Amino acid sequence: MAGSKPGYKEIADELRMQIERGKYQPGEKIPSQSALMAEFQAGRETVTKALQVLEDLGLTVSAKGRPATVREFRPIRRSAVKRLAKSVWGGGASMWSVDVQDARPVVSGLEILSIEAPPRVAEAMGIQRGDAVVLRRRHYILKGKPVLMSDTYLPADLANGTPMVEKDTGEGGVYARLGDIGHGPVRFKEEVRTRMPYRAEAALLQLQPGTPVLAIVRSAFDAEGRVVEVNDMVLDGGSYIVDYVFDA
């Protein structure tokens, strides 16, 4: 790198790009501290801090006295259209089966609550503020890494007394259970934006400072045009590729 000596952030950024571009493959060792000191003309402390950034980002793992290796974790390709197809949830499959083929996510921190509808949820559902909704709150861990927080809001009159208020909603999940009672989704709307995480989000998702999140709000509509679900999701921006494929 030409010019002044790079700091640890610059070294970490360069190594991150090399990993993302495939120079170092999952399971492969990255250069030793001594080699990196020579390559970047940097001191040991600077290189050590750069390597710690890579580990904090979940890109590498290390053992004492050994070079760090690239973690066996690839970005999740979230197929935003395909994963919501009725053939997926209607066939009893999880939407995660579309996104990830080589692992199953672990659901953690599941809470099922009866609450008053927050203002923006009430507006989306066309109900009064304070009307009852069922909230399913959880986060997902993939290959040991937290990647997604999800708050699912359901109209109380549809969810109560069904598996939608149970820990296990059954094959096909909430959408299949909505279909069982004649309110299966036929149309979806997703709003996606990028922002910096709130403190609690950064802590739960174990984000390195400066890592953004993807904030996705999905509304599901039944055949009568009723909003039967609002899903408020926060995704680790460093772990996802959002993939949209549709006909012209």
C-alpha cells in the first residue's frame, strides 16, 4: 500500500476485501502476523488489532499461536421473491430452505406475547391503535453467528386459539396456518432500508462498530386485501445479499 503506513482499520478492510473476493477461501489460513507486518509495513500491535477486527466480524477464527483461518461462513443470499412463493410454505417448507442449503438456523429468544398494536403496525393492518395483536419475537443464529432479528405481528382474532400462538407453528409456519383458516397470503410488500443499528441490535447481532443493518418490513395480504401479518426484521448487513429476480 503506497503512501503513509496504514492503520489497523485499513489493513482489516484490505484483508476483508481479499476474503470476500475469494483470495482466501473458507478453512484457508491467512498470512501470519509476521508476513502481514512485512506486507503492510506495520507494527505487530497494528496487525494484531486488524486481525481482531476480522474475528469480530465473524470472518476468521483463530487459535493461540496459530495463523487465523477464514471462517466457514458465506453471506446468506436472501432470495426475496422465491422464498415467499406459496409452493414453499404451502408445501410445508421453511423459507430458510431457500436461503440456505447447507445448514439450519437456530431460533433463539422466542417470545410470544399479546400486546397492543404499535402505531405503525395498526396503520398497516387497518386497525385501531391499541387493538390487540400477537407478537412472535425471536432471532436466528446460523453456524454460531446471529444474523437476523424478527418481530412478527399477527391480528389477534386470527392467531388466538391456533398454532400461531404456540412455539411450534407446524410445517410451513405462520403462512401455512393462515392458509388453514382461509387467510393465506396471496401478495406481499417489503420495504427495505439501510441504517446504523441501535445499541441493543448491535449487541444482539454481535456487530463490529460501523457495520450497518438492513431493516426490512414485510406486509402479507390475503385474497380480500387484508394485512394478515407485519414482519419487522433487522438483518446483519455484513451477512446478507438481498437477491431480487422477477420477470420484466
